[in-house]
Amino acid sequence: MIRIACLIYDGFLLLDATGPLTAFEIASIHRPGAYSIELVAEQAGVVRCSGGVTLNAMAFRDSAGCDLLLIPGGSGAQNASNVQGLLDLIRDAALQGRRIASVCSGAFLLAESGVLHGRRATTHWAQAAELARLHPTITVDADSIFVRNGDIRTSAGITAGIDLALAIIEADYGVEIARRTARSLVVPFRRPGAQSQHSAMLDLVRPNDRFGELLAWARVHLAEPLTVERLADRAALSVRQFNRAFTESTGVSPARAIERLRLEGPRAALEEGASSIEAITRDHGFGNPDRMRRACIRVFGKTPQAMRSRVIPAGSRKKDGRDMPAPVPRLKP
């Protein structure tokens, strides 16, 4: 059994905590005994979330310890960063080799504690610039849904915490348990961490445009065949009507729109140095590497190999390519 402790504080965002915890709870239904879950705080007692709901938490030091420490975000995250005791709990968990995961602005707590020093991390796109300004030693990725550096994981806003939890479940218990969990939650399986928090293609759609919902649906079904006929049927139009109306609305053909959506995930994965082009091709519905290669050249002017330019400046690398943990500095009281 893997023990999860969710560290809450005054002003945390309720869904940042309950979203991932529910994923772990449901995974334990599909695989009995998979996880145990505790709500912990610096001190035992009632903790108020940003919306006013209160929860009872035990003192972290009185708990049985944990294998994974989960840090939700919320409006209180930057205020909580002034509480030295809370930062000490996070820092000590890192020094003890526990896995740590943050959701949204929970990354500010990890940053203030020092555990993100020299690492790459993400947070909600709207707060990424502030995180980078306050902590220049962190390489802030304002685009990815979640980022993993060794035993430290950070994720973007709210629902990205569920994506992160599903990725953890998959790593712990395999694809099938994670897939069943996603199905029970009625959420996509799987959105890769490198997938962008926002979509340049979706940004082309005007407010109230009838094709916005269609493109959002297509974005989570990219591993499936997305023919013009299927898209037209979902839009309740004939193929001819659909082609004309879609092109007039977005400025690109349906085929080019799907190609751009398919390239968003591969682009981030390639720039992160993902090892298998074949796996990227499969996960994003290109069918074969040569087709993805041609699409990359057409849209980005580069081959997939040439796009592997992004370096993770977190710690150093072992010979097998895994990240070495960055040192955890002790902060002055």
C-alpha cells in the first residue's frame, strides 16, 4: 500500500486537493489496497479552504508518514510560504526521499522550501511569470500540464492535478488500473504531461464559434482516427457544408486543424528530449514516424530530430538518462 499525505493550509483550493485524492481513491477500488490517504497540516485541527469549507486534518508529524506528499495550490499558497514550519515539512520530506507532488500554485510552496532549486517545474500559466520572477533558479515551464524531475512532480491548474494523479497511478500500478480510474472519473486517458496548457489552434476559434467545442473534443481524441467525415458528422453537417464553414471560421481546412492539434503534444515532447519518436507518433495518432516528420517540417520547418533542443537544467543526469535529484538547500530561518 502506498501512503499519500495531502498537506493542507488555510486558503488552499479545495479541488486542487480533492481532485487528485479522488483519483487515488478510485484507483484503490479497482485495485484494493492500492493507496491510503490522509489529510495533514502543520498543526492538527480545522483548516479552511479558499471557498470557506473547513476540513479536519491531523498534524503531519503525528501521522504515520507517507510515500507521497501532495501539496494543493490556492490563494493561501504564497501566504503559507511565510510559515517556516510548513516549509520545513516539505523540505524534510524531500531530504527523506519521499515523492512530492504539487498542484497549481502549490509549486510556490515547493519553490520557497528550496526543493525546486535548479529544477524544471510548472504551475498554472497565469502564475508562471511570477514563479520565475521570485525564483530565478527554477526553469519554469508555463506550457506543460505536468512536469516530473526525479521524485518531484509539479502540475498546472486544477484538472491538471487529476492528470498528474493518473500518471502516478499508471507508474505505480500499470496502464490498466489508470485507464479504469480515468473511465470512472469520466476524464481523458491519457493527456501527456508535455501537452500544452492551452492550444494555439483553439485560440484561432472566435468566441461563441460553433467549432470551438468540436476542436476541444478532437483534442482529447487525437489517438483515434479523426476523418473529415467523422468531424462533419459530429458537427451535424454534410462533409461539403462542414469543409466550407470550418475553413471560413478558422482560416484553415479541417485536415490542417487536426494536424496542428496533433503536433502540439509531440512538439513539447520532442523539445523535452523524449527518447522514442515511435511512441510519440503512436500516442498522438500520426500512424507512422514519416507522416509526423512531414507534418513537423510543414508546420515548424524542422524535423522531429532537429526539435530535440530543449535541455532540462535540473541537477545532472545518470548514464541511463534519468534526472539526478538536485541538492536541497537549507533556507535561513
